[in-house]
Amino acid sequence: MKSDKKHRITLGDIPRRNFQKVPEGYFDTLPGLIASRIESDNKKSTSTPVFTIGLNWKTAAIAAALTLLIVFSGLFDSVNKSISPEEMLAQINVEDIIEYLDYTDLTTYEIIAELDIDENDADDFLENDIQLLNLEEFESLDEYELYQEYGIEEYIF
Amino acid sequence: MEDQELLIELRSSETRNHGFEVLVKKYQEKVYWIIRKMVIDHDDANDVTQEVFVKIWKNLDKFRADSQLYTWIYRIATNECLNFLKKKQRRLFIPWHDVESELVNKIDNSPYQEENEIERKLQKAILTLPDKQRLVFNLKYYDEMKYDQIADITGTSVGSLKASYHHAVKKIEKYLNEG
């Protein structure tokens, strides 16, 4: 008897090959492109400081973190009063901060480590950050709830 | 050149430039394809790949031999990739499904790929996965990496990776059989 059941496609039915292409000769030119980029990056870092007002990265990290704290978490009150965020922030353009955050490798943990804030407040802040990141990973509320139930690192990654 | 020899060259200021040239030539294709499969578009992949090697160059002093060179390079590449996608979404203030639509559109319109309907559908199915799961899937399925290698790169347990991959395959096959 002939089965009318439709064949179910599996991954094994599809050739395992890369079907994307690159422009001809691309990998011959790539090392040169990388070298040029490193060179222009070096020139930029020696002739054009990232922050024209001369902040070092730690100060910039603190300023950026303070901005985040003010805007998002309402934790400002618990920040050590000896730092004057208004004075510090008044010297920095918002664009500079945004640009810095876009280019920095600093994680929230590293930024928090530079701040003199209460441990519990830091935990709250980090928890908020983690929740925001995690929500992006899920396609549906069901998936998110399942993930919450079975543990953070175990489901997606 | 083996990675151990390469590392010796990279550690000496006299041979560092040559060592880096060798490193780029050795890893450029692998790095590019990891990125290309994630960002889809060649121009984006080109840009992110260059950025990865700039980062490698800048951070050579920070590399400690407690991990293997390829693991370190792949880790930088995968992080850059995920950051690129996250920034793209954040900069444009668009939800993920719109980024997904944009990537699907790139699959449909890219001049740099061969025509094959079922492979195209597979690419679209892969795009339905969350970024990190997609990355795990690509490393396992296309690059045929072992779970412990992926675990070293992603800093995730082998068990989690197996679960993630298994779930990804189920989702992809479901997509392939729809419509």
C-alpha cells in the first residue's frame, strides 16, 4: 500500500555546505585592509584623543556609569557624595558618552567595579541589566518562562 | 606555522609584525565565515572581521597562554559578532523580528550567494533562532566543532550546548516543514 504521508524534511536532507560567496580575491586583499585599519587606528589614537577634555578611561567609565544610573536606575542617591557627577558630566558631551559606550569593551561588571557604591545597589543594578539582556534572547514569553524556571545559563547557551 | 611558534613570534617586538601577518592569513577565512553566517551581509562581515583583527592586534599583550590561541581568536570574533547585532538593534531602536526581517531580506537579495531554494530556506530557518543559539548552531553544524571546543569559546557547559543545539535543530526542522 502506497503511503500518502508527506516526506518530512530533516537537516540531513540538505547538503551541508556554505552557499554564501565573497567577492573574487577578497581574502587576498583582507590582510591589507586590516593593516590599513590598524595604521589609521594608531594615527587616530596618537593625534586625536577620544575625549578632548582629557579624561582617562576610568573617569569616563565612571561618568558613563553615572549617566546610566541617573537615567535608568534611580540609584543616584546612594552614590558617594564626594564625587561630583554634575561637574563631571557637565564637561562631557552626551555624544561623547554614547560614542564611548558604543566602542568600549567594558561590561557592566567592570563599570560597577569602578564605582564606590553599596554592594546591594550594585547587585540590583546588575540584576536589572541581566534581565534586560536575557529578554532579548527569547522569541516568546513561554520560552522566557521556561528559561527562568530551568536556570539562566542552561537553556539558550 | 603552528600556534605555539606563532605565539613566540608574537611575543617578540622584532617578529611581532610578521607573526601577526601570519596569524591574519591563517585565521582570516575562519573568522570571516563565523561572522558572515551571523551578520549575513558581506559588507557588515568585512567590517566586523577587520575590527576583530584590530582588537586581536591591540590585545596581543593581554593574551595569556591559559587558553589556546584559536579559542581566544574565536572568542573575540563571536563577541564582536554578538555585539554588532545587539548594537544594530539598539541603534535603530527596532525589535528583533525587524532585524531578522532585514537579514532575511539580505539573504534574498545578496549578490554573493548561490541560488538554491532549500538552502535559502535553511538560512531563513536559522535566522529564527536567538543570536547565541544561532552561533552555537553554526559552530556545530557548519564548522563541525566539538562541543568542548565550543564550550571553551563561549564559556558555557557542554551540557547546555548540547541542549541548545538539539533545540535549535528541532526548531529549524519545524520551520523547514512549514508552508
